[in-house]
Amino acid sequence: MEPQQQIDDWIEDHREDLATFLLEFATVSSPRGYEREAAEYLSSWLQSNGIETRLQPVVGDRVNVVGKLPGSQNESASRVVFNGHLDTAYGNAEEDDRVLPDRLRSHTSAWRDEDDLFGVGVINDKGPMTAFLWAALAVEASNVSPAGDIYLTASAGEIGGTTTDESWDPRTVGSGIGTRRLVDGGITGDYAIVAETTDYAIARMECGVVWFEITITGSPTYQPRLAAYEPDTVMDEHPGALPAASKAVRVLEQWGSEYSNSETKEYDHGTMRPSAGVGAIESGNPNAPIVAPGTATLYLDVRLPPEAGPELVRDEIDRVLMSEGIDATVEPYLFRRGYIADDEAVSPLTTTLSDAHYDLFDETPPDPQPMITSMWRDINVFNEVGVPAVTCGPPRTTREFEGTTHPCMHLDDLVAGAKLYARAMVDLCCET
């Protein structure tokens, strides 16, 4: 039997095991900053399956998981890092309450209905991770031996986050901090595959990101004293900060739309459409709203084209606000640069994944959608240090369950994702 057929058969035979493992893994709570329990779960599982594994410190008690299938160090074989992230978008009640109108079951748990596997943690990112983890087990069980090292890594802190005040909280930090620690600790290779949901598209570029703190000041005013102003002029003459902040939100959202249109660029491997928008506002005292506050702060998220820095937009944001009569202080407080993998260097990796997709589905993979290429994903960390990297993985979808729409991944796609990653392992790293 051909090795790839043997691997495919092994994955099919363990189809239900993939689903069971994913649901158990996704049920382990791991919001950004609190990944340790999931890391220990995964490390124990890898070790129980005979895979060399260690926990790599990141910051505080946060850790990465580093598993390895050691190769025979044949110079003709490649070393490949498979990477996913442990942190999930929800699960921290304090942060969730700031953004979620309702907390749904899928925000913090995982379950199965027929062959759909539900949960935010399933699709982002424990489903794609499950696919490459079980691909590695399938390769281990086959008659092929790695000639190049295969790293199986799970990072803390991929999802965006940082601290906004003077007291730095290591639990809030994300935006690639764990994967940065991986490469700083020497976990590199000839290529990296960052496992995320992409509808099997192969994305070799991602936006950078900068966050701005925009502070608007005025005069705090006891609300009844606003009666001194005529009703027709009170909004123009209002001494507090909130009316100007409200206007600033509208101005910035309009600018963000124009910015996105002007910075959209088409490449032969996809379209990038950077975005910009206000994500948070702080002002006033909810315990005593009797005072029109004299300060308001907006927090603006701007996605940047590859290689660009905050200077691309900072002066423009100042100008737009000033043109509307809004006096504000604009300061960046987070910056991560975006990258495009070098065409020649990444070509063997994209060719391998394209061939694997054609072998599985009898068609070439789709081009990545702008929403795939225009966010932060940790391929930026690898591409920055010269490790050609792409993000590629099975699709996510949504389905109604008990009257509510939830995100999910179909078991067929989980299995196909495992077969895709296994093909990459064999083609790039193994002697057959």
C-alpha cells in the first residue's frame, strides 16, 4: 500500500477520535491570558502519544506548547513548523461583558450535533490545530520516517490584546506574543504553516496593525448648568468632551471606509483590504452621570499594508479630526508590522499545499478572500524572521442549533484538513 493511502486510511479509521479529542480540547477554557490549562492538557496528550513535548515560558504563567517529530537530518528534507494558537476570543467574563450583548453557548463551550462540531474555540483555533496534530499521529503510525524535523506548536496570545494604562498586565497581551517567543527561542524551520480556517485557501500575506488612543478634552460641567445654553446651540457650544467624541466616532468611521478603499490592493495570490474602525470608548462616571465629562478616549484599530508603520496613517488621522474642528491627542499604543512571504522562498510550500489540495478535491485551492488576508495572523511573525510562512486550513461555517446560529466545523472538513496537513508533512519532511 502506498504510504499516503496508508495515512489517509489511518485518519479515516480515527475519524471519531478526531471529533472526540477536538471537543475535549475546545472545552478547556483558554481565553487570551489564561491559556495554561489548555497548554498542559495538550502537552499531556502529546506525551501520551509518544511525541517529544515541552512547555515554553512566554510571560507570567503563560506558556507555549512545543512538540517535535525529530527527523534524521537528511539535508534534502525540510524542517517545518506547524503552528496554531491556544487562546480563544471569549471566555474572560470581564472582557466578554464589554463586547457581547448576549453570551451564547458557543462562546465558551463545544458540542456536537450530527457531524457539525460547534464552538468558537473549535473554529478558532483548536479545530485546525486538531487537524495537524492528528496528521502527525498518522505519519507516526505509517511506514514513513521524518527526515526533517516536524514541529507541532501551540502558541499563547495570538488574538489581539495589550494594556492601555501604566500598569502593564501580562495577561492582556496578544497579537503574536507567543509565536514571537517561539522564534526567539529558536523554534524555526525552512517553512511554517499556520493552521487557521481559510476555506483551504493558501494565504501568504497578512496586514499589520496599529492601535491609537485618541483623547478628547473639554470642561466637566454639572448637567443642569447646560440649561444656560440655548437648545439650538447647545451641541455646538457644549463644553464637555462627549459631543466632540461622538462626532469623532462618525468622522473616523467614514475615514476608515475611505482608507480601506484607497489601500485595497490586488496581488496574484489574493486581495488585501486593510480596515479601520473605533473599537472602544471610555468616558464619564456611570455611578454619577450628573457631570458631563471633560475627557473622553477613543480606541481606534487600523490594519496596515505589509511593511507599513504607524506613520502611514497617524498624521492623516490628526488632519481628519482637525478638519472637523475636533481637538484631540492621537497616540499609538500597539504596533505589529505585516508581511508578504517572498515569492521564490515560499514557492515550494505553496506548491506542496496546492498539490495536496488537488489530490484531495480534484481542483486547485481557491484564492484567499480579503477577510483572510487583511487581519493579523501569526504568519507575520515567521515571515518577519525569514521563515517562509502561509496560513491554510479547513473552512468554518455557521448553523442554527436550537433556534440560535452558532459557528461550527463539519467533521468531513476536519478529516480533510488532517489529510492535507499529512500530505505536507510527507512531501516536505519525510522519506518514503
